[in-house]
Amino acid sequence: MSTLTEVPAALRAAVDAAKERVAALHAELPRWELVVWTAGNVSERVVNPDGEDLLVIKPSGVSYDDITPDAMVVCHLDGTLVEGDRSPSSDTAAHAYVYRHMPEVGGVVHTHSTYATAWAARGEEIPCVLTMMADEFGGPVPVGPFAIIGDDSIGRGIVETLRGSRSKAVLMRNHGPFTIGTDARSAVKAAVLCEEVARAVHVSRQLGEPLPIAQEHVDALYERYQNVYGQR
């Protein structure tokens, strides 16, 4: 159990900046039609060079219209509240478990986006049949185990599925997609692209069987996109 009872003064600026980013990024979820009502959440790790890392996440059951930086809550990586006057998201335990066991992860996103969730309901991975998938996910989007919300079971399933995988997304069976990234923005990007490829592959299957991409081409596409594409 963490011994921190408040945000350390040395982390104040970093926490406040994370609240601004996380609040703004929540607006991307309805913008890209990845959520309905109050479902879904974005979190970001706040690195503490001198001790325990923290995470910033939205409160449980709060409308997207009411999300502001001041509404964000701060939690330990065991999921307990450090700062905020509302209960953390019901998915906080899952986010916290990922941060504890995947130190390279700086952002986590959960949505109930329609097409990705439909694949999750079938318990079927999304095959890598698009260059966009090879670019972003380095292969198929895998399926994680069925897990009940409320403890760290979902987090364990995410970590077990994505550890050692190039994919930034996992479809938790009968639940929906979770995505990870080096920060919250990259995790939101992965969520947007996960839904896009889920939709495109579903549509393709209505027309016939999608054609696979050879592994050597998947590897080459992933290497280029991750290390060459864009502005450096």
C-alpha cells in the first residue's frame, strides 16, 4: 500500500499538466465516436523520479461535457485515491495494474467502440490484413481473456496478452478494446486506429475473405512506420 497521502510538491506541475492533457484527450473519444454516454476512459502515468509514480484518470460516471482538468482524479498505482473529490473510474484498477507491470507504458485508454467491441464479443482477433495494422500494431490485434470489472483481473489479462507483443491494443473478450502507449495521446491514437481497422476488416469480410499480408512485409511496414514515418 502506498504511503503517499497527497501529491508531492515536486510533482505538482507535472500532475497539473497531466490533468490538462487527459481532460483534453477525453474529448477525442466522442469526437471519433468511440464511446457513448459516460463509458470509456483515458489515463496517463505521472513519473516520480524520487518515488512512487501516480496516474491521472477521469472520475466514474461523469459526462464528457463535464470533464475539465479540475475534475480529473489522481491515484496511486494501486488504484487508491490521492487527489480529487470524486470516485475514480471503475476501470482504475485495470489501468493501475498495467502501469505497475509495464513500466514502458505511459498511457492507457478503454473504449466500447462498436466494431472493435463486436470483435471482442466474438472472441476473435482482428487479422493483420491492412498495411495500417502492420504500421501501428505490428500484426493482428489480439484477444484477451474474459474478466470481471472491479478488481485487477482485467489489468492482468491486458498485461498477459500484450507483454511481449507489438500490438498496442487488446480486445478483452465480451468487453471491449484497451490500448496502451508511451503517453495518453499515443494510447488514444491506438484506440482510434483499432476501431478503424476493426470496421474496415469487418466490411471487407462482407465482400469476401481478406487477403493476408506476408510476415516479412508486416515486419518491414512496422519498422518503417515506427522509426522513419513522420517528423523527427
